[in-house]
Amino acid sequence: MSDGADTTGSVPTDRRKLVVAADLHPARVRAIERAAARLGLDTVSTIAADGRRLPVRDASFDRVLLDAPCSGLGVLRRRPDARWRVQPRDVGQLAALQRELLAGAARAVRPGGRLVYSVCTLTRMETLAVDAFAASELSELVAIDPPGEPWQRHGRGALLVPSAGGTDGMFVLVLERSR
């Protein structure tokens, strides 16, 4: 998440950006902190929090990236063992969590700001169904044009399939909050 304002609410004159990285698991937060320190990134702040109820002020971020937990079926090329770990019921449970996380992330986006929903899977429930949820339940967020080639339009978002991109399978949906 990126915010043009510091935590006191004043806007720095240099418009220095703050990146807030949140994860439910403290160990992952510590890994983000180590990576930011190793890279010399002094504008990264971390929080261990449930993304469904982020401890941030509503409508305060210019950009929000939700890299949602997913079935990971888009990475079968690299991790074929995933086909044996993921059960059909898992996809439904993950899609429900993704919708909750998307609603939580949407609250943080300021008017004119953008929210990117991203998953490394190609399942209908985690892509088109989440898009349909956003269209009906988050109507203040409007989909904007998805990326071009090698991405393929999929609902209001886009898919990157391994055969087209020579990479993992992914879905992305970019939403913008009305002003």
C-alpha cells in the first residue's frame, strides 16, 4: 500500500511515498522487514494484521495491492506437487477469503486510488467469481483496462497463462475508486 501522507496526516513537501506491507503471519512480516533492510528501503513499514480488518484509516491509500492467498494452481509448471495438495473444497474456502480480503482492501483506497487484486491461479472461483463479487458488492470501484499482451482478457481482468507468457499462471484485476 502506498500513501502520500505520513501517519500524522500532514503531506510531506517532497511527496515521499510510504509503503505499508501487511501480513497475517508475524514471520512473514519479519521476512519483509529483512528484505526491505537488505535493499535499503527506508520507506517500508510493516504490520501483522488480518487483511479483512486492516488497522489503517479508511480511504487513505493511493494504491493497494492485494496479493491474495490462493490455490496456487497457476504454478503447476514449477510446482507440480500443488495438484495433490489442493482439494476442491479448498478453492471455495479460498475464494470466500479472497472476497473478504478484497472488501477489506477496498476500504483503504482513497477516491481516485487504485486497487489491484492478484492471484497465482486460474480457477473460475478465484478469478471470474471474485470479479463478479467486486462488480456487485464494491460498485464504487470501477475496473480499468487490464494489461495487454501476453495477458488475455478474462472478465474485467486478465489472465496470464503459462503457454503465452512462459511463466506461471496469474490473474489480475485493477479497480479504481470513483472520485
